[in-house]
Amino acid sequence: MEQLFIRFLNVSLVLLIFALTNVQMVVHADNITSVLRKYNVGIEQVNTEALEQELIRAISEFTRVESEYRERQSLIHTVELTTRIMQSNMQFNDINTASLNMQRREDYLIALVNVDADLEKIFEAEKLYREAQSHLGMVLDMSGIMAKRIESLGIYNEFLPDTNLHDVEQAANDLRSARNRLTGARNLADIGVTENLQFPINYPTRVSSPFGLRRNPFGGSGTEFHYGLDLSAPAGSEVTSLFNGVVARAGYNDGFGNYVIITHGKELQTLYAHLSVIKINTGDRVNQFDVIGLVGSTGRSTGPHLHLGVYINGQTVDPMRLFTKS
């Protein structure tokens, strides 16, 4: 399991470093603060250069910790494997075998001497006894050498940094956090041009109903609050996205008919309603001025037009401020 986790972290790290080193620089992208400033809403300024350095440090730290962990695990595995091999080669029962063999040779030699056996037999028995004695000494010496090698491996192991899997996981979490902060800061700075904006319809248009109180467009003497900006245009005219963003929702309801909501950073959303056709899907990433649908009269509508809504931190605001100079 640990090996699979490390392999996953390695792949993620490679992809992250690749993404970091292959970032396409935006030639010009106004910060979202210029939009929020039109509505007297402040936002914390983010230093992307500092976040880039923080990410580089996080990558370096993860690489160091992961390398130390790998080295320690590798050595632990080597010590365990080497110990098993050495212990197997030592064959401790060989010591007993060699000792018993020497004892038998010694007993046989003494027996021959006691019975005044032929000298040639005594000399041969003595030779076999000396060989058995020498073999026992060699086995004991080899056991001592291997025991010292095993001990030295264990001592070397203690000099390694005490880096464990938790340390690797923590470094990986810090790396993800640094990456997410930088990604968020870059997304914040890339909504597109925010000054001298034109209405988001590829056709000459006019404001048919402003933001605020108005007479009920369906007749009667009552009034209602209009939470957007109505732009009159022929059916089928192309509707474009005001800024870069991601489609939060594309669908239909009885009030807005076919509608699209696009998120431009966590503070800003725009709404495009009463479309005859929707040309994008929920989750799509759109660029500023991309065509997202066509003007229509679906839902609660008196004729072909675009209902444009703007939301700051979830609250509706007057879209007209986007088209007036600060």
C-alpha cells in the first residue's frame, strides 16, 4: 500500500511540475477587483509571485522528504533481506555438527591410542581430528564475521533521518495546498478585459428595461423590482460571455426560460436569460466574448430580448455599472 501511495505521489508531482513549468502567460487580463470596485466591493490582493515561490519550496520539500523516506525504506528492506541471507548462510546448526564431528574424531583417536593400535591408523585419526578442529574454528569465525556485519547494518540504519509515511503525506498535503492557492490566485486574475465593455450581444441593441423598480410589463397598474438589465435585439442574435469563466448552470425554468449562469471567480457571476438556443453546457470553460446562446423570448417574456443579471457574492446588482467608466 505504501509503495502504491508513493507511486501516486510521484506521478502527481511530475504532472504538477510539468504544469508549473508550462504555464502559458496571459498577455493582459484585468483583475476581478476592477469589476468589484465598480460596486464598492473590496477583495484581498494576492501576490502570485510569492505564491509561486511558496509552491517551488513545497515541491523541493516534498522531493526531499520523499527521497529520505525512500532511502530509509530501501535500507530497512536491505537490512532485513541481508540478515535473512546471512543467517541462512551461517547455518547455526553447522556449529553443532562441526563440534560433534570433532568430538567423535577425538574419541576415536583416544581409543586407538589406548589399544596400542597401528601407528599408521593413529596418525590418520589424528589428521582427521585436526581437520575437524580446524573446520569448527572456521565455522565459528564466519559466524562472528556475519554477526558483526548484521550489527553494522543496523547501526548504519540508525543514522538515517527518521522520516516516515506521515511526513511524506504532510509534505504532499502542503504541496497540494500551495498549488491550490496559486491556481486560485491565477484564476482570480484572468477574467478578461473589464473596461469599455460592450453589451454582450453581437448586434446593435438598446436597454429596454433597466435595473430597479418598473411597471409590470404584463399589464396592470402594479410595479415590480427588475433584478437585471433587459437588452432588446432580434431573435437569433448571438449572445456572448462578458468575461472568462466556467458555466455554473445551463438549463430552463418558467421565469428565465432558457438561461445560462457563468462563474467568474468566487465573487462574480453573470446570468443570460430568455435564450432561444443554448450553445454551451454546464461545466464548460468559456472565454470572454465566446458565443453562449441566441436571443429569444422563452420563459416569462413579452418579446425577443436578453435579460442580463450580475451577482456579486450572491447578491444581484445593477449590470449597467459594468458598461460605465469608473
